Amino acid sequence: MANRRCYYEILEIEKGVDDEKIKLSFRKLAMQWHPDRNAGNPDAEARFREVNEAYEVLRDQDKRKRYDRYGFPGIEASETADRSGGQGSIFDIFNDLFGGSGGRQQRNSGEDLQIETLIDLAEAAKGITRKIKVPRSESCGDCSGSGCKPGSKKTKCRKCDGQGAVLQGQGFFRIQRACPACGGAGQTIADPCKNCGGKGTRPVQQEVEVKIPAGVDDGVTLRLTGYGEAGPARGAPGDLYVLIRVRKHPFYQRNGTDLICEVPFSFAQAALGDSLELPCIIGDPVKLNIPAGLQSMEVLRVPGRGMPNLRGGRPGDLLVQMRLETPRKLTTKQQELFKELKDLEDNHPQSQTKSFFEKIRNFFAGSADSTKAE
Ligand SMILES: [Zn+2]
Ligand SMILES: [Zn+2]
């Protein structure tokens, strides 16, 4: 999976080209790599399969949209949901949170919708219910989604003779397409419903309550089954995908379930030790003990005070990175005290500092000797 080629690259097209262009390119490449024409070329079959796979995704508006937006995981999401299993993808969360088996409807359903919502880190830690206005379409009440004026019926499509599909292409590539006249329904509307103009659906602004679980991370997508666009008559509506974005916090960063925070401390605190209270994203402030002799950039770990675990289980830890801060402005009094301290150090260098300078002097003396010796 590491080096999967981009579908657009495989089909040798630019992102954003129209369906016709995709189809043309697919046909050309499928001909080129067809196993029947490539006897003895061991790569051909793989290429042929690759081209087919890319086309399967890009020809489908829905899949293509998801691929453009999320890349391969977007495609695997629907596959995962279809198979009601799969592991390792962040999209497994669909199954965990909504509907268990992830029972995605057959293709006879409405289009899926995607929206984004921005929350802050504290909301991600606690979990939150968001009300989101979703512009979607709803099945028309007057005609129950049929699009026909009440009392009237659809008539058989003349273009496809009610088959809903037409065959196109020549040679060994005959592609069955949805009939352009009836959109694959096999029927057309002679007397359209006034309320929806024959579409069978009406646009609505629906307020949807989205339960965002505690511990959710930036980039997680939640699926709300049935909150997408209305389906064709009697078909199920599509799904709504809510992409969660988590706003950057000025003090706390996230690493998996751990939270990381950088805290400055002074020479005096480092030398003597101290204790302080650190305000936290959730819960009471954390009591931090600075042990005497703490070095700069050392990390103090506070177990269980990170982010909650989205899948249950133990929460992450809080990692406090202690940054020793050198004072920039000194009062006269501080200056005197630091001078006094320095005089003391000059006369009685600390063991570590002393041994460092001994070691580095010896090192250079040693290498100078060895050059001489040659
Ligand atoms: Zn209607
Ligand atoms: Zn037709």
C-alpha cells in the first residue's frame, strides 16, 4: 500500500477532467494493457487490473468525490463499511459509532454528503454534541418521491425501451451505461409533480445533531447513516460524513492520546526544586513536582491526564516538557546574587562542569598528540 499510484496518474489524466475524458483514457489504456494483446508481458495483467480499478473509482461520482477529498482511505471507507469489517483504518470509527454492522445501503441510495466541523481541543477531550445545519434534499411529500403528479404514473422510456441501460462502444469493449434519457430508471414522467417539479425531492436545511465522542482526533470522519441526499423513489437516502477538525491549542499539543505541554522553569527552581499547578484542558489543575536538579527539556509524565481513549481503555498521559529559562532582565539584586554565585562556581567548579572541561581538554590534547606521532 506504501507506493500506490494515484488513480489519475494511472489513467494518465488531470484531476478535474470530465467523465468523457476519463472514459476515453480508460478505453485507450485498457486496450493497451489487455492481457489478450500482451501475451508474454508479465506486467500487463497488473497494469490492466490497475487501470480497471482506477476507472471503477473515478467513473463513480460518489467514490471519485471521496477519493479527491480523502485519497485511498476515502475509498476504503466505503469498502470497509460494505464488508462491515476491516481493520486499521480511521474510518473503522463508522462501524464503532453508528449502526454496528455499518450496513451501507445498496447503490439504489441517494448521494452521500460531506461537511466539516471545527471544534477545539477541550471539546475533543470532553466530547460534544453539535447541531449542524445540513443543506440536503428530502423526498417530496406530495408525490412520495415518485416525481409524478398525484394520481398519474410514469411511462416506459422510449430510448431504452424500459431497460434503463444502453450499450455503447465497439469491439470487445461494450460498455453498458445508464440510459441518458431516463437516468437508468427505465421510465419517464409525463405529468410531473408540481411541488418538486418532477424531481421527487425538495431542498431543505436540516438541523442534524452530531454526537462527537470524547477523544476524537483531528481528521476523524463520522458517518451519519441516512442524512445524505434523498434517494431515488423508494431508495434510501445517502449518508452524511462529518469530518472533524480540531483547532490548534496555544499550549497543548496532541500525540496520539498523549498531551504535550512545554513549561518554563527558572534556575532557582531547577536547583532547589519546586512544585507548581498546571491548568489542564479537562479536570482539575495538575500538581507538578519539580525535583531539585531537574535538567532543561526533561519530561515529567503525569499518567492518565492526556486525552480520553476514543475506543475506550485507558486515557493517554500528560507529558510536560520542562524548559529551563535563562533570565533576560535582571534586577540589581538578582545581578548581585548571580555574581556571587558565579564567584563561588569559579572557585569551586561543580563536578560535572569540571569533568566536562577536563574531558574536552584531554580529547584535543590526545588528538594533537596522535597527529604528531604520525
Ligand atoms: Zn413531488
Ligand atoms: Zn431510458
